[in-house]
Amino acid sequence: MSDKARALFDALDLDHDGTLTRVEVIVALREKGPTLAAHGVIPFWGVGGDDESAALFDAADQNGDRLLSFEEFAAVVDRRFGW
């Protein structure tokens, strides 16, 4: 798992509980996405709208529990962003 995936996961974990919810991913990317991209945490092309954020969450939620562990999240973003 990449350090970039960890940095992005931590930035999106708004309540700092070690998991991500669908709402957290959508809200955090909407509010923080451009800043994260400017700091190189996420590629500029990776900052999309709510639908893209929801699709990212859905792709990563491998066990369907509506929570993302770091491992689930990293597996998708490492592949999607080429990390």
C-alpha cells in the first residue's frame, strides 16, 4: 500500500475513526479535493463531482459493509491513480 493512499485516506477520514463512509468520501472530496490536488495528494484529474466520489467508494467497498478500511481504499486508489 502506498504512502499516497495513506495520506489521502487520512485526509478523507473526517471523524478520524479509521474507516471511511460513503458520505465522508463525497463530502471530503468535494471540500478538500482541489486543495489535496494542489498539494499532490491526489491527481488533478482524480477530483470529480459527487457521482465520481460515490463511484470510487462503491468500487472500493469490497465486502459491502458500507465502510472502507484502509486496505479496501488503498487497493482501489493505488490501481486507479497508478501509485
